Amino acid sequence: MWASIWVAHPYRGVYRIDLNDPGQPRVKLYTEKNGLPSYLKNHLFKVKNHIVIATQKGVYEYDPGTDTFVLSTYFKGFFGERNIRALKEDGAGNIWFIEDNSLGVVDLSGPQPETIYFPELSGKLVADYENINPYNKYNVLVGAEKGFYHINYEEYKKNRYPIQVNIRSVRAFGKTDSLLYGGYFGEVDDSLGQPAMDVYSISNKWNSLHFEYSTPLYAAQNSIRYSFLLKGFDRDWSEWTNILLRSCRPGTRADGHTRFTSWV
């Protein structure tokens, strides 16, 4: 009978201890040669009955057929290739996680998965010593620098503020600059969507774009962080930041489409 023990340390690597021969166990180290993005900063978890490794570039899953790790298709839909430090499945099947130094949960209770972040705890967790204990939906304990935090998740979901991100301006730069969007369409007080006539086709000489954005939820400004993705340019969502602007040079191609998306 095939039997093994998995062991991981963020600075010493991921190991599998083969116990098929109890008198002579075999130990194997898994590194970049075995599919992992790095042998450092890897964290071992069992989620959805799968052995997975949370890495700085997404969540990897063990493939016994090739004896390697591959980027998990299932988890990539939730986390992309971002820096995931901890994973924990609760009794309802939701997946709690820590991304960089921020707590979140992939809520699977509805018809579609929903990712919920807890910006109130950003920057308050202990790096490399993260601990999430989802006892039930009323009692979730999260280890922090000064003790632990108690979350009544059921009540938290009911009292979440609806957050909307507004694009304040879009500029294109070449030899000069041009304002493409100033925060609204039509008159100042109009609440119009983008008319078809205002969908721009930009010449490749305007190869630098500048976006400014914010949310009008002023009561939570101190805890709000932004992530952004420029479709056709970025491979994945950016790191979380409180910076309210983004500048980029998509290149000199005149064809194709570029779309800016923000996330809070």
C-alpha cells in the first residue's frame, strides 16, 4: 500500500517521505525542477481533499502521475498567480486564505463563488505564522500580532458596505497628452454609461496610458486597498495598494483592444 508523509518549511523546501519500506524510508525534496516556482516561501495544505502548495505565484497541486507540482486549474480561478500564504477550508466548504498580509475567503455558499476580503485586518497578521481557525460561521479566529481577532462571519456578510470603484480620469500620452475621460459622460450631473460613440480607438503613437480611480466610500478609506488589471497588457491582478493611479505603456501595436478593470 502506497503511504507517504508531506512536510514543508517556507525556507527549507517541500519534502515527501515515502513509507512503503518502513525500515528504509525515502525522502525527496521538491524544487523548481519538480514544477514549483521556487523552493522558498512554499506552504503545505490539504484543501478539497487535495495536497496543495501555496506559493508566491499561485496555488500548486501535486500530480502523482508525473510526480511533479502543477499550477492548480481549480484554484487559479480564485487566486490567479498571486502570493498566497495560507489556506483553510471551513465546515461549509468555503476557502479561507491569506494573500500577502491580507485575510480573505472564497465563499462557495451561493450560486457563484464570491471572494470577500477583510481590509480591517490588512497589515495586522504575523508573516509566516498565519493561523485561521473557522470553528463555525459565527466564530472564526485569526491569529494576529497582538493576540487574535474574532469574526462573526455570518453577521459580517450582512453588514458589508457595497463598494464601487469609479474611474476618475483616463489620459493618453504621446508627444503631448490627451484627456480621454474626465469622470463622466454627458453633462456633469448625468449618470450615463459609455455611449458607443465614446469608445475610443487610439493610434499607436499614444502608447502611454494613465488611469486614476477611487471609491466614494469615505468612511472606510483607511482600510481600502485596490488591485487592477489592464486586459491585453497585464497577466494577472496587481498587488494590493492604496495608490489611486496607474500608468503603463501597453506597447506600439495599433490593433487589439485594451480594457482597464479595478477591484477593491
